[in-house]
Amino acid sequence: MQLAPQHRIYACFFLFAVSMGALLARMPDLQMALGVDRSELGLTLIGAAIGALTALTFASPIIERLGARTTAFITVLGTSALLATVPWLSSAPLVFLILVLEGLLAGSLEINLNVEIDRIEAQLGRGVMNRAHGFWSLGFFLTALAASAIRQAGVPMHIHLGVTFAFVLIVGTWIISGMRNTPARVTHEHEEKAPLIALPTASLLPLCGIGIAAFLIEGAGIDWSAIYMRDVFASEPFIGGLGLTAFTFFMAAARLLVDPQVDRFGARAVATVLLLLAAAGVLAVWVAPHPFVALLGFSLMGAGCSAVYPLTVSAAAQRTDRPTHINVAAVAQMSFVVFFLAPPLLGFIADYAGMRIAYLICLPLIIYALFSIKSLPGRKIADAPVAADVEGEQEKARILV
């Protein structure tokens, strides 16, 4: 079966999310298996953040040399293989080390897929970045939905993650083997050697702030929603898993459907509305008197953070001051790592102030992101439809006269 280049990237995003989502959906089980409290679990999970930060800082030149296809093979299949080993490990330090390696591959995957989809966008002449990230969210949603039933049925974690890896290995090998490296688009104004270390410039910091807010919300929803439902409402595994399911469903739906709204209203307006939805969701989770109110809050959080990070990546990729992969890596470095730092940060707060209060840490960053929203582009084509309508009405008037 012949697949378009963007469809292969969609599949890579999907498979990576399936692998990661399978482990994150089993966080309560992993905590019990390791015999650690929430703070210790958070410290264990920080290994992924360390690995991702290292890759996002130093891996860009290596990815450029390897190309998209080879990098996808290593990162998509490698992350799944490493995550499948976690249930077999008997101690938190060993899990930490595996997650450092997984983070190295995950950070490299983030650069590779975002740069490749940006190059495909240039060839297509239309935006597909949000849709690509939508398949990431779709993978999380389907995994969360399946995991709720799997946990309820009492399927052991090592079997769950092992079957997930087998699926990713088979499908990923077929999908990635047909990839072709898309030619780079030249967007930088000055031909100069790309820096070896990807660090954000001062002009990129507002974009980084927006991405950080989006990823903290995403990390809070994906990593801790199941534990929140268990600890706050003593929910059974199926109901507890619905928090993650609702979050990922609305995130996926919004990402898959938002591109026409971005074309119509611009990235700035869309991101503003989404961030306000996310803030409403955080407040609902904080005050929720009933599990279904919390599920509504997780739904709003998922929709609210959905397209914010993809819009940030697109804005960074289209800048002309440095090569695309450097700007994408720099924004991802600050944003993607927060996704991994959310577990320990929220874990510490939850241990000392409770799970409800832990979610409030998202609000200051949402406010900062709203103040930085001007760094995103507005409407690309302003008033063109209006002008056309006016000319049409004038022509009708002349005919009537």
C-alpha cells in the first residue's frame, strides 16, 4: 500500500504515543511494583527528562547526518523497546537509567519528526503540523482507552507493554521502511554553519514560554490523571482511567480539527482561546466535588493544550534567523522536557499539599503564555474573503441599476 510522506510521519507520532501511553497509563501499577511514594516515583521518572534535555541540546547535528528515515527507525522502535523493559525492573534506580536512555531517543524523535513534517508542509503548500501532532494524541487516547479495560481485567503490566512493543515493531518497521528523506527548505537568511548546541535565542523565549505552558498541562493530564482519580475519589481502575481517556480524546479531536480555524483566524487567536479553555479545565479539576466534574476538567485541559505546542513549533520552524532544525530543537528543548519534569514537580506538590493543589501550578504558566501570545503569527490572509464579497455586492448593485 502506497502512503504519502506525511502519513508516514503521522504513523510515527502515533506509534511513539502508543508506546509512551502504555507505560503512563500504568503509573499506579508501576508505583506499587516499585514500592515508592509519589515523590520517589517523580524522581524516578525524571530520568526521561534528563535524557530528553541532553538529546534536544546536542542531537540536532547527528539527526541531520543520519536523515529522517534512519533516525525514525532508531527512535520509534528504540523507545518502545526500552519502555517494554520497565515492568521487568525491580528497583527505581534501574527504571531511572532506562528512562534516561528512552529520553535520549524521545528527544531525538521530537526534533526529527517536527523538522520532517515542516519540510513536507513546504512541499505540500499547506499546514499539516497540527494534524501530525493530532495522531500523537490519538495514540495516547486509544492507548488510554484500552489500558482502562486492560487494568480492570487484571492483565499484568509486563504483558501489556510487551504486546505494545510487538505491535510497534511490526507496524513501525513497515511504515518507516518506506520513508524517504524530504529535502530541506532554506529558510535562514545567512548561510552559516549551524551551531552544535541548540539553545534558544532571546527572540525565541516567548515561544518557549508558550510551549512550556502547553506541555506542563499535557504532562499534568497524562501523567497524573489516573492517580488523581484514585487518590481524590477512590475510583476503581476503569473510572480512574477515564481521566486520561477524556484528556487524550479531546486533545486528539482538537488537534485533528483545528487547522481550518488556524487558517481562518490565525495561530494567535486560536492559541488564546485554547489557553483559556485549559485554565478553565485546571480550575474544574481543582474544585471538582464529583468524579464527573473532574472528567470535565480533564477534557477541557486536553482540548485547551491541544494545538498550542504544534503552533509554537510551526512558528519556530518558519523563522529565518537560523536553520530550521536548530530553532525547532531549541523550542522543543524548553517545552518537551517540561512534559517529563511535570511528574516529579507535581509529585512533590501532591505529597505536601495534595493532588488538587498540585494542578494549580499550571495557572501561572498559562497566564505567562497569554501575555506572550503575540509571538505567534496572526492571520496570514486578512480581509481577502471580505474584499471579495464587497466586490461581488458592488457588481450585483451595478447590474440591478
